[in-house]
Amino acid sequence: MDTTAPEDSEKAPPMAPLSSLREPPTTKRGARTRAALVQAARKVFERDGYLDTRLADITKEAGCAAGSFYTYFANKEEVLAAVLLEAQEDMLHPGMGRVQDTDDPYAVLEASNRAYLQAYKRNAKLMALLEQVAQVDREFRKFRRRRTDAFIGRNARGIADLQERGVADREVDPMMASRALSGMVSVMAYNAFVLGERQEEGAPVDFEKLLVTVTRLWANALRLPGHR
Amino acid sequence: MDTTAPEDSEKAPPMAPLSSLREPPTTKRGARTRAALVQAARKVFERDGYLDTRLADITKEAGCAAGSFYTYFANKEEVLAAVLLEAQEDMLHPGMGRVQDTDDPYAVLEASNRAYLQAYKRNAKLMALLEQVAQVDREFRKFRRRRTDAFIGRNARGIADLQERGVADREVDPMMASRALSGMVSVMAYNAFVLGERQEEGAPVDFEKLLVTVTRLWANALRLPGHR
Amino acid sequence: MDTTAPEDSEKAPPMAPLSSLREPPTTKRGARTRAALVQAARKVFERDGYLDTRLADITKEAGCAAGSFYTYFANKEEVLAAVLLEAQEDMLHPGMGRVQDTDDPYAVLEASNRAYLQAYKRNAKLMALLEQVAQVDREFRKFRRRRTDAFIGRNARGIADLQERGVADREVDPMMASRALSGMVSVMAYNAFVLGERQEEGAPVDFEKLLVTVTRLWANALRLPGHR
Amino acid sequence: MDTTAPEDSEKAPPMAPLSSLREPPTTKRGARTRAALVQAARKVFERDGYLDTRLADITKEAGCAAGSFYTYFANKEEVLAAVLLEAQEDMLHPGMGRVQDTDDPYAVLEASNRAYLQAYKRNAKLMALLEQVAQVDREFRKFRRRRTDAFIGRNARGIADLQERGVADREVDPMMASRALSGMVSVMAYNAFVLGERQEEGAPVDFEKLLVTVTRLWANALRLPGHR
DNA sequence: CATGAATGAGAGTTCATTCAT
DNA sequence: AATGAATGAACTCTCATTCAT
């Protein structure tokens, strides 16, 4: 789910647009240390949350000295950026098997949602982290937005396509419908895989039921035919 | 990757469940000071965000000494609780005029969504704050959940009712459908009224178009009859 | 003596023009603490030099907690500013008794130089500090410049006056001559009272001989008549 | 106030008296690297000032690795020493053409001052650096002192000579007069060529006017005859 | 000799919380 | 009840120096 904080809330220091400023390590040893830091950072971030993570926690986890951190990153933001960039691939491009070959819109839709939900589940901790950090840092809000927009755009094209083929409700704006329906799925994913996994915050969820429900609602919402 | 979410991320200090611990002020002067603090807190929270707000900012805004804060609240969480409790009414019970009288499910649905979206827009800054703080504090996550569940429950009853009346798709679980569709609307509201209002984070939104779209999608999703 | 560093050498952070930003203490206790800090700062600065002074040294000397420093000053610069402002009076306006009554230019000159040298000697440690810090901080360079200019201007007027009265060499530009001669005296003072007092850095100096020499050279340089 | 100057201000680590400890490089490659470091150091020192210079800045400018620095120098002081020693010649022995042949004391004096001022101007950045570092490091204070004393001694001999020839005021101690007058010229040079070149710190100066003025004042101060 | 990563002590700063007045 | 100064733990970041390759 999407969440945010008052615009002016963050003092915006000069920050790089989510790309490493420090030059990459030249030696093998350097690469190893950097990798250890990124891995440690991910672990600690996911465990303690972005805000409660001290840089010392990361270096400790990585097994290196506090100062070594700054050989590779300028601050907490930059490690997180590195963590996210490293995981970006799997988060962005779920890849959804062969089903696309079919002509059955419902089957395609279900496959798409399945891929999305699976990827979300796989990266749930990271998604939780992203949501948290997006509340606090504009740069990561942008990152999240890029990710969201990728899905929304893809789905909007799918909807427009169905409309052209005459199988989807032509009354709705494809873009806005995509925003709404994609949002619907992402909220469900967040609730199921982020909150649902937490003690006392939510109940565990039946993956298939979730998938079927959102798919059906989505199909209905577009008035796809058949599939009573 | 597995999906245990950052449950432990927040050090959980002994905290009261969102109700003031401190006994209420006895004197008039005390009541005035407390009120000033709550009002100031809301203003500063909305302006600077929860995390960037220093208690000193609040007392300064309230025009009282730093120490006075502790006469009424134990910490930042408690003021925020007070702020939210004070605003709870309008956030929770939008109240939606007389339309409920009609039998037209679509009209009822639209009225309900209108009321929700209007309330969201009215309290957008507070909602933003709530989302932010929910990322950081379990107690406020619970608060948010109570609010969300109220809407979800209400909508689920509506859906079940329509199903019983035979006008809604019986294949979907009313509760889960309500989660999905309510979530859909809340995401749209968040994007429109929280992110949409921020420079460079989102475009301003046409309220009516938003309302019509989500209502239509909702109606379609349930296969409500009629309406073209 | 005047000394400085390459212009670009100092990263110039937004700094206040040598005036306290923090609001002054309201209570007696506050005033006491602030005063203790200024006094401690002066002592430590004079003992350890500006650069080697840690804020912790100052608070320790003042007998208060590290954090208390920031109640009154934003950083090291600001305390030093406070120290200098407090001592400014005596450094700037030596006050030189009754001699001004006479018409004898030489006597006036000697009295003036005596007052200057005495004041310099009295504040030697502070002058040393000022020289040191002027090498490092533009704002204090300005401060030093204001002080220097005050003397130079005063002396330039004296020289011009003598020229008008026909007792001083009219060939020299009064302002530039004042720069040169005032500079001459200040170098001598620096060498005598700052360096001269240090072990192995210079020999102790006979105050009267110093005074007589610079006065005679000054008088000669302007071709004042009489005096052998 | 008393006048013990900040003698103890600098922690005095075991330091060599401004001569390279490290043995000179044996290979050609080594000599090249060392030279590159010295050159880079001078550039960076002059640009950023001694204190703000990081060893990393120097090695970067020299195009070699951080660790290589320690092959040739033990620390920042030592490079600076190397820099100064390399430039010492031009700073110390201006060389002043043929004018010394004349008997006209004024001409000799002017030639001497011209040579001094030209050398100062030529090495202004280095002089600025020296002044800065002298404020901070005893060893460089000694270096500066040796330089200053060379000039003072030379000028004192000149003055004594003139006194013996009966053309200079015999009432002043040649050594002290030399200190004062040499100091006068050096202050003027510092103000003109170091401060004068900086934006907003001083106005640019007319070299010839400066030369004529200090020379005339100097001549007058000694009561040299002629030259009205 | 050169490299460049690793180290870690140490400094400045923030701010929730306490407490004497 | 109110005040506002005092506290000090906590954290980030710098950079001279070392050392394995």
C-alpha cells in the first residue's frame, strides 16, 4: 500500500539520485567488502527497520570496522540504495511463464497477478522496507514511484488493449482504472505478505484464494466476458 | 526470500494502548495548556512529519516551556495519540447524507465513496501522518487497523447484503472483496490527496472523475446490474 | 603582525557575523553558566590555542555537561566570538591619560604608542589567539581588520593633522604611512609580547627601549622637528 | 592579564627539525614519485591551506596511492618542510641586481626593498602558507624566524654601516631599528600581496607607490640626508 | 616500490528527559 | 503548574596511518 508523509517534513540535503557516488572498488578484496556491507545492510534493515538501523550495526554484521563503511557509501541512504538496486530486478520483472501465449484474457490476467503476488511475497521484507523508507525519504519515494508506475503502465496498456478488442468496459479511463486495480492488488499484497506475516497484526492468508479473488474482481471490474 | 516482516524492528517500550496515561488537568489553566499542546503538536506533526518533530518544536509552537510538556504527556507518542483521538470522529464516521434511503445500489455506493473520499481529502494531512507513523510504531499500526477495519467491515456487510439481494456476484467472499475494494479506494485517495498535493510527486486529481471511476470499478467488480 | 591563508582555503559555512545567534539566557543561573563557559573558553583557548581546543575541554573547564555548551553557542566560533567581544573594549580603546593636552607632537606620539603597547601587552594572549584564528577563519580576519583599521585610521588622521600644521613630511600619503608605521608598531608588539614571552622563541624585551625606538623611528619617518 | 603566550598550545610530537627523515629515494621512479608529491603538496597547500589539506588530497593530486605518501614522508609536516626547503632559495636570497655598486644610500635602500617586495609578491602564496603554518607549528615558526632573521640581520648591518658613515641617526639601536623597519616592510608586503589579492579582504595595491612609501619612511626614520 | 582498502580513535552535535527554582 | 537550564547517552562521520597484496 502506498503511504507518505507531509511534503515539507524532510529536510532535503543534497542527495544523489539513488546511484552510488563513491567509485566502485578496484580490487577483489574491495568488491568483497562492499558486497558484505550490502548484504549485511539488507539483513539488518529487514530485521530492524531502516530508522532503527545504526551504521555500526551494519559494519558489525559485515564484520568490518566502522570507518570502512565510508569507503563505499556516504551514508545510510546510499547503502539502502545499493540494497534496492541489487534487488530491483526481481522486484520489477517478475517474469510470468508461458501463459501469455493464450488468448484467454482471464488466464493472462491471472498469470500476471500470480507473478506479481509471488514476486511480492518473495520480496516481502524488502517491500516492507521500501514502504517504510518511502515515508521518510523523498528519493526512495521516487524509487517506489518508478516501480509502481512500471506496473501501472503495463497494466494500463493491457486494459487499453482489451478495450480495443471489445472485451473490456470502454467507459473507464485505462490509466486510472489501472491505477485503481493495480493499487488494489498491491494493497492486498502488502496486507497479506507484510502485515499478514506479523504476529497480532494480521492473519496468514491463503495465496490461491487471494489470487482468485483479486483476479475475479479485476476481471469483473473491466467487465470481461465469460467466467461467471 | 522468506517473508517474516520487520516485526522486531521497533524497540517496544512499555506503552499504553493509545490512551492518555497522565490524568487530565484539574485546573482551567492546565486544560488550556494541554489543549495548546495538542493543537501545536498537530500543526507541527503535519508540517514536519512525526519523526522530524522535536518536542521542543511543539512546546515552542504552543508557547510554553519545554518542561511543561511532561505535565501532560509522557512522550511524543502520547501527544500524537491525543491528536489522533481528537480527530478520530471525523476520520471514522464520514456521515453520508440522506442517500441511504434509496434502493439503487449504485447510488448508495457512490454516496458512500463520496463521503469516504471527502473525509479523506479533508483529513489528508492527518492521514499522511497516520501512514507515516504506522510505519514506525506498532501502536499506531493498530490504530490505523481499527480505522481500516471499520470501513472494511461496513463495506463487507454492504456487499453481503447485495449478494443476498441477488444483485452482486456471489462467487466472491464478501470480506475479502471488501478488503480489496476498500483498499482500492484508499490507495486512490492516498495517491490523490496526499501524494497528489505534493510538488513533483503526483499530479492534482479531478475529484469527480476519481469518484466515478472507483465507483464504477467497484460496481463492475461486484457485477451490479444496470448502469449502461 | 598580520598573517593569513589562501583565500579559498576555508570552506565557508553559513556563519553569523560575529554576534551571538542563540538568544541570551533569561535566568540568573543561565547567565552564570554562559559566563562560566566564556571564561573557560578564554582560558582554554589561550592555553591550548584555538585549533587544539575541544569543546569538551571548555565544558569540562566550565564544569558543565557537554550538551550545555549548545544552549549558548552553536559552535567553537561562536564562543570565541563571545570571548573576543567581551575583551574588545580594552583592546580597542587603550585610553592614554592626559598627555593629549600638550602640543608637543613627539610627546603625543609617545603617549599614543605607550598606550597601544601597554594594551597589547595586557592582552597579549588574546592577540596571539586572534592572530592564530585569523589564519583560519575569515570572520575573525574581518574582526582583526576592523581592529587594525581603527588604529590605522586614527593614526592617519594624526599624520594628516601634523602635515597640515607643517610639522610632518608632506610627501607621504597619510593613509599609507599610517599603515606602514602602525604595522611597524604592531609587529614589534607581536614579536615582543607574543613571541618574546615564549621559551626559545624570542628574548624578553625592554618595554621602554621598545617604546622609545618605535616612537623615534616614527617621528623621524614623518620628519618631526626637534628632539635632537 | 598577564602575557604568557600559548606556548603549550601545540602537542609537540617527536619531530625532526625540518629536514627529511626518510632517506632519499634510490630509484629514478622513486625520485619521480617524490617530486610529484612535493609539487602536488605545494599546489594543494596553496589552494586549500595547510589545515584543510588532507593527505589524500595530495596523493590524489600527485596521482598516486594513499599509501605511497609514507614511502617518502612521515606526515603532513614533512611534506610541507620539503615544499618550503625547495622554495627557500628564492624566498631568502632575492638577488638585487647591480645597484649595490652605487654609494647613494637611498638608491641602495630602494633597490633592496624592491628586491624584497618583488620576491614576496612572487612567492605570496607560499608566504601566506608559511604565516598560516607558523601559527600552528613551532617548527615552522622557527623556519619563519630564520628567514626573518636573515633579513633583519642584513638590514641591521646596513644600518650600522650608515651610522658609521655618519649618514644615519646614531640614536637608534641598529638591530632594533632593523627589526622595526624590516617588520614594517613585511607587514606591508603581507597586506598587499596576500590579503590585498583576496576578494573583500583588501584592495589591490600600487607596487611602485608602496615601494616609494616604505623606502621614504625607512630613509626618513634613519634620517638619511637629501631626498627631501 | 606501489597500491588502495581497512582501521578505529575521536570530535561535534542532537534532543528526550529531568529537576531546581 | 510552569519554567527553562542542565544533562549525557547516542550516533555520525573524518582521516591519518597501517598493511596485505
